[in-house]
Amino acid sequence: MPTASDKQHVNWGILGAGGIARAFAAGIANSEVARITAVGSRDQVKAAAFARDNGLPDATAHGSYDALLSDDHVDAIYIATPHPHHAEWAVRAARAGKHLLVEKPIAMNHAETMAVVDAARESGVFLMEAFKDRCHPQTHKLLELIRGGAIGEVRTVRAEFGWDAGDPAQHAEGRVFNAALGGGGILDVGCYAVAFVRLIAGVALDRDYADPTSVKAVGRVGETGADEWSSAVMLFENDIVAEVATAVRAGIENTARIVGSAGTIIVPDPWLNESKNPVDGRLIVVNGDGEQIYDIDAELTSYGYETEVASRAILAGKTQADAPAMTPGDSLGQMATLDAWRREIGLDYPCETPAGFAAPIGGRAAPAGDAPAMTYARVPGLDRDISRMVMGCDNQLTFPHAAVIFDAWLAAGGNAFDTAHIYGDGLQERLLGQWLTSRGVRDDVVLISKGGHTPDCTPEGIRRQLDESLERLQTGHADIYIMHRDNPEVPVGEFVDVLHDLASAGKFTVAGGSNWDLERFRAANAYAEKNGRRPLSLVSNNFSLAKMIHPVWDGCIASTTPAWRSFLESTGTPNFAWSSQARGYFVSRDAEGLSGGMHTHSDWDSPDNRVRRERAFELAGKHGVTAINIAAAYVLQQPFPSFALIGPRRLEELRTTLPALGVTLTASELAYLDLSS
């Protein structure tokens, strides 16, 4: 990879040979730090024609994207494909060691963006989303005026971008109205308006960008499945209100306006779309001094400025974490906002369905070489290895979200998935089932299903819910079935009998109980032994370094008591620990009162737990990991079979949890953490 010390320019390869690629090629023509070395298309003739027609006689024309990524003379890739292919080829390019400038939108949704950012981070390459106006002198001057107080405190922002592309019936196969190609206004040009208001709100809040706290929208989704016109209102901190609008079937102003406590800034042409000549800009400021017009001189096209910014960052050795103009965190917030806008008008794309997203982005890849290896253990009665960390399937929002997280989990060596009938009113089971079927991996994983949650904690409730769960999960059986709650009003033998019958019918292999007290668990297995029934093979109670002070829900039980510990150790009964990391209690040294998942840390906070947390931070420094890794390692290294349920909502959370697998705590360190020494 090029650095400032060994190269004076970046060799770019263009992946895709459409109109946006031509604009990029024109913009880079006079650069002193960038040159186009190669172009890749799915067709050799088209690639050669692109090089010829765009004045690139020395560029190698590749007839496949893979050939372009294998070109050793290419340092960086500009992704210029239709939207649905951005994530796939960005991930593949990152794995090939190529720096990245990805045309907006960086992906189809937040989930795919996580995969792109993760691949760039794993590969150590530069990554920037190509919002060209962010790199132009006009934007720099605009931010200077706002920071300088030209209009006082920002109150409202309005930005719109769209045009009338004609009758969809006459252009149904073209990109603009084709849902299969990510057509419509929101992703194609509405994204510029969103990036603009997020940037302005961020500067007003003394940040690089800001994400809205709420998004409300209306719009029309046409017969082709693409959005034709839409508007959204967004609320930011400090009560900054932003309005954005987009269209592909309506001619709108294509301007931006920022209203402050002391004036207004009007941006007549915020998007700077010329591609062949330098694009000069203009800002109009109306305040107590009257009207001032700022004409901004430009030496390059907006695409040229974008390429300069990316190339100089690559030559300076920057990676995805500190990309100028658009950091990965900014792109993630951008896509989350676009997702929210689309949800408001009911817009989904074919590529976001199980059939359209039938394989991992970029293919299934092993984790980086320095990633800790997964560890495994067995449960009595189940003749399969189970990853010691278990993926909790209780917070996925969409199929792409579930697929990106689950694909990464499988690649990391995780093979155990835990879900329940009650989660998301069945959504989590449906998403997991769709993923298992689309990936064809049901036989490769350990599936844990839970049911019988209050008020349906009865033998009949268990029968009914298990059948519903298996149908949602698209399988005929679970590997492990766990009663989500106990019901002391039901004789324990009735539960043992129904579990025995369901296991005998092939609905699952082994059973256990979650949130059971020790006496009922003992009684259940005593009944099973006396009456020739299958025993409960495991328990799934809370267990973490921070002791649960208040039950996070009614009926929650922990296995951290001396009696439970003694039982688990003496019998070798496995415990599948939920809230194994105390819902973020170990993220910060002073986490009291902060949000921890669905609960505040008051469920965990106590003087003793604060000491445990401080000691976790101390040992984290010694072992070169985070305190939350120490907390997870504590759970995994108990003197009984201990599994840790984890529930990452983002890939970053998964990646920062996995290092716990590489931590070995001594007996004295375990005792020190638990205040036993």
C-alpha cells in the first residue's frame, strides 16, 4: 500500500464503466497525485471502449472485476457500479488490499455498510464514501461561515435534490426506476440532501457530523418499486430541524437553505454536478449586514476535488478510521438515517430479501489471522461441539441486519444461535430461519430454541409454542430447547413429561431451564430419574462478573449464588449465561446511570460491582484487552461448563467481544475479580 515516503501518486482502478465512472475519469485528468491505471468491466470490449473514449490509452482494460482486483499495479479502487453491487465489490476490494473510494450510497443499507467498514478495518485499507460536494471549496467556505457565527445559532436546514426523469413505463428497465438496481430518489440523490443536513447539524453542534434523533417522512413508491418523490423532517439535538426532499418524477429546486438566529445562508447549487469543467460555487448570506454574495473559485471539478482528497489521504498513510470528508462512522450514520427515511414510506429493495441476499457479502471469509480462535464444549446428551460464545438472536431488525451479523459470526467460528418464541413477536425466529435456509447451514449450527415464557409457561403452552417456533425457524427440530421461565404453580413432573414427549418425537435433542431456581431444577431431575424421563441437561440463568442487583425482568434468576456455583461445579451441569457482560456495565469506568441495552446500569450497580469493574479495567491493561473482554473471559473460565450468550447489534460490538477468547485468567486473577482475594 502506498505511503508518502515511497510514492508520489496513487494508481487508481475504476470498477464499473458507466456514466459516474466517466465523470470520475474526467475529474482525475489533471491531478498531480492520482492517475488511472486500469478499468474493469464485466465485458472486455466495454472496458477497452471506456479506456479509449475517456482518453486513457495507458490504462489496462480488464474484462472482469476480479481481474481488476488482481492487478498489482492498482493501489486504489473507485467503485462505480449500480448501488446494489457497492458493498459486494468494496468488501472484495478491501480483502484484495486495495484502498477504496466508494460511490454514494456506500451500500444499500446500514447493515451492508457495517460489512464494508469491517472489511476495510480488517484489511487496514483506506475507505471513503464519495460525497464529492463535501470536498469542494464551496462546502469549506460554508462551514467557515457557520463556525464564524455569520448567521448565529443554526435553527433549521433545508436541502433538496431531484429531477423529473419522465414516465416510468418508458424507462422501467433503466436504473432510475428499477428497484433491482436500487432505483428511486432517496438512495440516488436524496442521500446528498441527508449528508448535507447531517453535516450542517454536526458543525452547529461542534462535531464533524450529527445523526437525527427522529425521522418522519412521506412519499410515493411507484409501480416499479422505486420511490418517485418523498420528503422527510428530521430532528437533531438542540432542536435543530431539517427538511429534506428528493424526486425522480418531479422538478424541484435543488437548493439548500440554512436559517440561524441571526440570518440565513442560501446555497443556490449545493450539489456541483458538472463533470468536465471546474465548478465554481456561490453562497448568499443574508443577515444584519444585508446581503453578501460569496463567489467561490474552483480549479477542479467536484469529482477532481474528491479524488484529490482521497489520494492525498492514502499517500499520507491514512486508513478508514481517519478518512477526511466522510469517515466510516459518518457513513454508518448516513445509512442509518436513509434506512429510517425508507422505513417511513415502506420502501424495501429486492436485494434486501432472503432470496436477493442469499450469500454473505464478498463471500464467506475466515477472520483475520490475528483473531482469537473460537473455543468449544459439549452438553450432555448432545453429540456436537458448541461454541463457548453463543449468538443471541433477539435484536435484529431486518434480514440484511441479521444476515451481516450471523455471517460474521459463522466466519468467526461461532456455531451456536439462541432465540426464543417471545423475541420480537416472532420476528427474530423468522429472521434466523430465513438466514439458515438462505445460507444452507442448518446442519452446521447448534440451534437453541426457547419457549414457555410467562404467561404461557404451561405444558400446553410449550407444545404450541415449540411448533410455532420450528415453523418460523424453517426446521423440524432444535438441538437444544430451553424453558424460558419456570412456573412453580405447575408440578415439576408435568414439565418433565412434556419435554420428554417432545424430545422423543424428535422436536429437539436435549432440554434445559432458564431462570429456574436450584430446588426446582434438582426436583425436575429427581423426577426424571425416578420415572425414566429425560433430565434437564443444562441451565440458562444470568451469570456475569457483575452480580445482578435487581432482576431485569420479573422472574429473572442468576446462578451466581454459592449454592448454584457448587451445584454446577459438582455435577458438571453447563450454564448458558445470559447478560454475560452485564449489558455494557464494563464499557466505562463510570457507567452508572448510562443506558445498558434495554435497562439502566442500576440493575447491576453496587459498591462491590464497582470494585469488580475497576479490577477488570486493571487486568485489561495487563492483558492488552478491554475490561468487557475480561468480564467475558471471567464467565468462560469458570470451573464448570460455562457458555456466554452475547447479543451484538453491530459488527463492531462483535469484533470487540471476540478478543475475550484469547484471554487466559489465572485462578488468582479469577478470585481477585470476584473479590475472593
